[in-house]
Amino acid sequence: DLFESNCKRMAKLLSQTPGVAMRPHVKAHKCPDLAAIQLQISNENGVKCPGVCAQTMREAEVMVHGGVSDVLLTNQVVGEGKITRLVK
């Protein structure tokens, strides 16, 4: 399908530059299953891809609960409630 084709295309492009790693952002799809496909295709094609980026706490929580173990939160966390959720 088109999503997988685009993932393979990106991995092929990045694999041509040794030492380059990537961490896809889940802002567009917000789906752990699609994130898993991105990670799998990248790593299978020789691109170091340890995890994903999430913009919000909710996106990060969805990824973690969906089985994505390495999530980089790319925005500041403000408020006691969100900080409490983050450290759990």
C-alpha cells in the first residue's frame, strides 16, 4: 500500500547515508499500529530507528499503551497533572 511504499522509500533514501538515524513523528497518524510499521520497515532496511516522536502527552500515551516502547516527547510538559502522568 502507499503508506508502506513511502516508508520503504524513506528508509532506502536514509540508508544511503551511513550513521543517519530517524525518529518518525506520529502527529499525522496518531496510530501505534502505523508507528510499528514505520519502525519495522526502517529497521529492516538498515536505518536505525529506535522510536517515534510525539507532540503531546496524549499522543505519547497512545503510543506507549499501543506497544511503542521508545517515545520522545517533543514539546514541553506544563501542569502538575501532565507531569504526574509523564512520570508514571
